Amino acid sequence: MEQLSIGEFAGLSRLSPKALRLYDEMGLLIPARVDQATGYRFYGVDQLEPARLVADLRQLDVPLAEITAILALTPEMAAQRIADVWTAAEAEHSARRELARIIVDRLNGRRSVMYDVQTRDVPARSILCRKRNVAGEAGAIAFGKECIGLLRDRPPARLEGPAGANFCIFWGEVTNDSDGPLEWCRPVPDEHAAIVAVDYPEFSLRSEPAHKEAFIDFGTASPVQQLVSESLLAWANEHGVTPIDLGVRITYHFPTQPASVTSSDFAVPYQ
């Protein structure tokens, strides 16, 4: 099989020698041969097509970890994966564009409600809760799995009805720059509160008074939280109500049937 030096391969693949060395170290594009005496890398001609695909995907800002997964797929599966990645990227871009519009409107003294906001009464209840500062989406997911795992291993008595659904409070933005904090909550019957306070030392127990909530039901969709927060606050402003706090709540309605899926809604409590 014909082999090319790293310089020749770089010119034909549109990837610089620096990039090729990085991709070798990552196991993304491994040379066909490395000269043991000189350390020079040589690539097979058959590696040009995967290398060009890597170059194309980097132009689309596809993360290297995602490219690694794509290269391991069949051409048909890779094509579908790339289409899915681009669809997600377009959705994210659309959400950013909408957020930019909202910021401009807010600076010009305008606020708009983008979603259908409903209201509900929430009774007084006892809540098992656990709060932590988390780093970015990955940290939030890991913290959520940890809390769910603790509750699943030793499930406490459940408060019946919608008021008994698990929920999570974002007390601040959770991004790469902002670490929340995030608070996971599990309502429990008042008569079991004293017992669960002892049985679940990883959690704290607090009481929450009866209140109303403005909420947006998203079912199984995954909306952009900043847009949801803006919509809920705009609704509160339009209706002259005062949020009890600015922590946006995500309530998780877990399925009761095996074939169904978890749905969620976003809410803010108000007076």
C-alpha cells in the first residue's frame, strides 16, 4: 500500500501536521507506520478519505469526541449521525437567536411571553433536599443521577399526586462559568418527615408553605432554560405577581406505564 509522509498527507487531507500529530495522540487518526529511528509518521492513501471527513467536520465545529464516534460507524450510520448533530446545532443556533432577540427587547423596555403559561396550587409539604454547586451541564447531570440513585436504592414514602413529583431548583445559572447552586428535592408525606430525616442523612429536610406556581409544560421536549426563565418572568410582570424566589424549578413526572417516558415542566412559585 502506498504511504505518504506527514507533509504530503497534510497537503492532500487539508489537515496541518500539527493537527495530525494531535489526532494521532488522541487515537483519532493513527499513522499507518511510524519510523522507529526518526519518529516520522507515514499515512496510507486509504486514510485520506477519513482525514478529509475529519477536516470537514471540524469546519462544522463538531467536537473531536463526536468525530471519534462518527469514524467508528458504517457510512450509512455516520451519515445519519452527522445529520442528527447538525439538526441539534441548528436548534441550538435558533435558540440563541431567540435569546438574543429577547435580550434586545428587554434592553428596549419590552418583555414577551413565548410559551403557554399555566398556573397551579401547590399544597404545604415536607421536602427532602440536597443542594450543591455544580460545574456545567455534565456536573448537573452527574449530581442528578447521584440523587436519584440514593432515592432509588432506598425509596422513601411518596407524597401522592402531582405534588409528590421530584423537582430540581436552579438557584443560579449552571454553565461553564456559573455553578448554580442546584437543589434536588423529593416531597414526602408529613407523617413520615421525622423518619426520613433520620434515614436519609445525605439529604436535609425542610417544610415548604402552600403557594401557587406559574409553569410551562414541555412534555418530553428539552427547551433552552434561559428562554423559559424569561417567559415565566415576563408572565409574572404582565400579571402583576411577585415570584417568591427566582429559582426556576424543573418538575419531573416519571412514567407510570413501562412504555411511557418522563415528562417535565418548568415553574416559578409566586404569591
